[in-house]
Amino acid sequence: MNQASPAFTRAAIAFLVAFTAIYCLTYVDIRLLNGVNVWEKPAKFLLSLGIHMATLAWGISLLPEPQQKSPGIRRATLIFIGAALFEMAYLLIQAARGEASHFNQTAVIYQVLYSLMGLGALMLTLTTAFIGWRIRGNGTSVMSYATGWAFVVAALTTTLVAGYLSSRSGHWVGGDPSDATGLPFLHWSTTGGDLRVPHFAALHIMQAVPLIVWFWPDKRLAQGAMFAGIAVVAALFLQSASGIPLLRV
């Protein structure tokens, strides 16, 4: 158990266990939505959020011990977990009903709940940026510097991509408006652009940069890795927005 952030650690474990259970439903319930099993989307969100919270828990451990239990960190933790639970509750309810959670404009209630999901997603990125800023400011090592800034950069780039994505009617740009012809598991389009690709790249800057610094603890390398991450996200965004798939299969 990560003693720096027991709440994030427990939540991460719970989400990863839930991912396993929900993904097993894809072998039992054969209903499809957008060409893939109805349970695949909530399962992948559980996996993503579980990894996200585990990363935040580890990042908080880089803070000086008095800062780990500070009111600001505790509030950010509770806000993140609350927003994550709301997102997952709606995703699971819609999956059980065989209805879309994202981009669902078929009824006023779905429009309202989709807007609330957007607010919840913003809470996830804002709290990530806040925790990153605290790590950057209170840490004393190269890893603290790299991790703090990586959290901030990941939060900002993810918010920008997600903001554009939410303004559209779907994540596809050209190609087949279905996930059935996408890449295995991720289901990114192989026939046109897919805005989930830059969203994925932006989010995982928060793991990629600390991992690089883990092997090569150098401040300039950390800075270079963050700028490279931003460049990759920008390139993938332009590619996706132009209707070009990441891979053609």
C-alpha cells in the first residue's frame, strides 16, 4: 500500500480489479455499440483511470512527507476520485442499457449528463495539474521536477485535445464511422483520422517523462522529453484532424 496516498492507491486497485471483471463481460454479453462490445468502453476507462490514479499516488510519494497529507492534496484526491466514480457510473449504466455515453444527443437528459461528464473530465485534468504543480514546487530531485511538470503538461494537452474532441459529433474524422474496423483493443480507426490518438498521447505524457528520467536522471533530458511529448501530441492531432489514420491495416 502506498502510504503517501492510501485513497488513490485503494481506488486504483479497485478500478483495476473492476476492469478485469467488466472486460470479462465482453465474453458473455455479445451486444455491440459502434461495432464493438458494449462493455469495452467502460472497461478501458476503468483501466485508464486505474493507471492514472496509481501514477498520481506514486507522484504524491515524491512530496516531502508533511506535504503528502496537506489539505490541498487531500481535497484534490477526493475531487479526482469523486469525478472518476461519476464518470464510471454513467458509463456502466449506459453500457448496461446498450446506449452511448459520449456524443449522445438523442435526449435532453443525455445531453445534460454528457455535459456533466465533460465537467467531470475537467476536474480530472485540473486536479492532476494541481498535484503536478505541488510536486514541482516542493520536490527536491530531478524526478520530482520531471514528474511535476509531466503531470501539468499532460493535464493541459489532454484538456486542449478533449475540448476539441467534445465539440464534435464523434471521434472519427473521415473513414468508417465505426470502431469495428479499428485497431485491436484500442479500436482506433484504420480508415480515417481518430482524435482518440492524440488524446491518448497527451494523457500518457505523465507516465512517459518520469519513466525516461527513471533511467536517465537529467533535468535537461526531462525538459527535452516534455517538449518532444508536446510535439508528438501536436503532430498526432494534425494527422487525426486531417482524416489520416495512425495505421492502415
